[in-house]
Amino acid sequence: MSKTILRSLVFFIFCFFSTLSIAAEEGVASYYSDVFQGRKTASGKLYDRNKLTAAHKTLAFGTKVKITDLKNNKSVIVTITDRGPHSKKRMVDLSYAAAKKIDLIKPGLSKVRMDIIK
């Protein structure tokens, strides 16, 4: 096997397994307070509680992720438009509309799984 093919294969394997390691994450989700309605997010877009959006500490703006509540198995697909949450105990902040889709409004917090959608 030539060195070029071997290097390409190693690179492909590295990229594949690197992607898998960040493809799913579990943690606590919360949702935005209505006080943020109409305010500018870190991406520059205005927060709209009726859109399916979320805040994450590191994911690129525009990334689409599937959030699944691990208690009731309900899911929603959101777009990352902001930075946060600003609590070390939480992984993602959802818009009101996204939180409503997975029945997060009443409890306020829930353990979720986040899968990046390609």
C-alpha cells in the first residue's frame, strides 16, 4: 500500500471517529425566559420565542441539532443561534417553542440527548 493511500486512510479514520465523539451529548436542558424576546442573540439574530432555536456554548451558529428529552422520548430539531447556557450545570437553552414541543415548560429543566444533524 502506498504511503499516500495509507495516510489518506488514517486521516479518514481519524475524521470519522472525531465526528462520532461530538455527534451525541447528554446533559440538562432549560429554556429562555420571555424577557429575552426580541433581543439580539450572539449570532446577531433577534430571539423569537416562537422559532425552533437554541443556545449552546461551543457549536457553530446555524448548526442543526436534534434534542431528545430522555424522560419522555420527545424530540425537536433546533438551530443554534446563541451562546449559553451561562450555567455550568446546563448543556443547552431552548426557545420557548422548542421547549414546548418536548414538554419542558412545566418542569423547566430536563435531561436530554443532543445529536448533531448533518
